[in-house]
Amino acid sequence: MKPTSRTVRIAVTASRTGTDHPHPHPHPHHPKEYEVLDRAEIAEVLALWPRHAAHDDFECMCHGDGGLSLYEAGGERIGSAAPAGPLRTLFDPFSPDGIPARHRARWAAAAPEGLRDFARSLAAGEEEPTPPHGVPPRMVFGWLGAVREEPRDAARLLAERAPGLLLAGRPTEELAWAVRETDRTGLAGAVRFFASEEFTTRHPKRRRVPDTARDLLLRYARSHRPEDLPVLERRLLRTPEDRVRRS
């Protein structure tokens, strides 16, 4: 059995210099590092894998212009190669038939109805397309909080950024009310948003959240996202009315 046939995961370190890339500007939502877990995509990569790129002559490319690393189920790295020749096209962020484009297309297709056109525009490379009208924040919270099958694929930046673009300009009062209306998945997304820079960098007057929404966010973070709890405790401020009522 060839060592590469044991591959269950491909780690991709994308080009950081861009000097040898056919496109002068990188895709705005393409991550520097991502993973390929889909079995069909792994098989496609291995079919194009250069014969000389075996484990014995492995050369780490983590700090170079980019590279592909193969991993087996036990986590051992069993091969690496530069994305050259046919592999270069397969991993080109702009190639419509490339793996990054497929990941973005799958992410866009999974977006809630009413958000798919917005998602497709971002997947195509637009940085800030026109947001859809009439989308309630609770739907966006649910989009952000939904569990993805491959959370570290080439669409992972989009999955983080897209909901934030729709929530960043919403008034805090509207967002806090949506926290009370959303379901468990939406609450997961709400915690992620309220702990993000889109919210934590707001002026203190725009970070005042009523007790009910604040307690929901803190309780969920304490149980499910403890890494977000400290920033929420520091940055979620109570409304002035709450302080007066308790005095």
C-alpha cells in the first residue's frame, strides 16, 4: 500500500507572497490555511500527486510560499508537495473548478433562504455585497451558530465574516431583543458575535445590553463557549435603566 493511500486529511498552506500567482489580488475571503477532508477531493488530489513527493524526502513548507501536507488517521504527516502543475490549478482560489471554489459554493448553498444570493456574492469574491433587506437578526445568529461539517475548509473565513457583515450595523437594542427570540443554534451564533470585534469595539454606550439578553449570553458561554466568557463579562455592559432599577 502506498503511504499516500492512507491519507484522510490534507492541510493546505496558501501562498503568502502572491508574487507567482496569476492574479494580482488574492481572493478577499481565502484563508491562508485550510483543510480538505472530502474523500472524493482527497482522491482527486492523490491522482495528481507527484511521485517524488514521498515521506522520505519531506520538506516542510509551513513558512514558505505554500504547500500541501498529507495526514493519516493517526495524525502522522506522510507526505508533502508544492501546489505545482495540475495541483496548482486545483488549489487556485480563483479557479471555478478548484477545491477552494467548491468549498465556497457548498457553504453558500447551505445558507438560509434569503441569504443565499448574499452568500454567493461573497463566495465569488465581493468583499461587501449589498446586504439583503428584511432579514431578522435571529436568522443571522442561526447562520453564524450552525455547525458545519468541515469547519476548517476553504470557506471558513466566509462562515465567520458573512454574518458579521450583516450584524455589524444593527442597533444593540435590536440585537439584544433577537437574543431573546432565537433558538439554541442562534444563541451559539449570538455569543460568537457579541464576543467578536464587531461588537466589542463599539462605543460603551452601544455595548449596553438588558439583563435578560446579557444573562442568556453569559449562561450559554459559561456552558458551551468558556473561551468567550471573559470578554463577554468585560464588554457586555448593562443598560442605565437596569442600574437605576437595582439602586
